[in-house]
Amino acid sequence: MKINSGLIGAIIVTVCCCLPFGIVAIVYAAKVPGLAAAGQIVEAQEAASKSKMWSWIGFGIGLVVILLNIILQVAAS
């Protein structure tokens, strides 16, 4: 059974948006193949779900920080 770990999204969030939450997402995504290979499908799905959750959290926080930065730059000029 192929489980989408969300690793690509986690890497993109780490590089572009929010490093701390992206790293957490990468750690969970990295667990997925090993768990799936060991036959622990439920645990692999939970790790994939947590990876995607942390990616979305990192994306949201990164987006808010970027928007605040733009607003402050415009207000300062």
C-alpha cells in the first residue's frame, strides 16, 4: 500500500515558509516509509497525517508573517 507521506510539501514549507514547523513535518514524513514497510499501516497513516498537519500549520504561520512584514514595510514608507 502506497501512503503519501507529504514529504515534498514539508520540504517546501521548510524552505519557503516556516523552518521549525517544516522540520517537524519532515520528521513525521520520514517515518512513513519505514512504518509502512514494517506493516504498521495505521501508524504510517497517522505519521503522514501529522506531517501534512504540521506542513499546513507552518504554511499558515509563514503566510501570516510574510503578510505582516509587507504591511509593516508599506506602513513604514
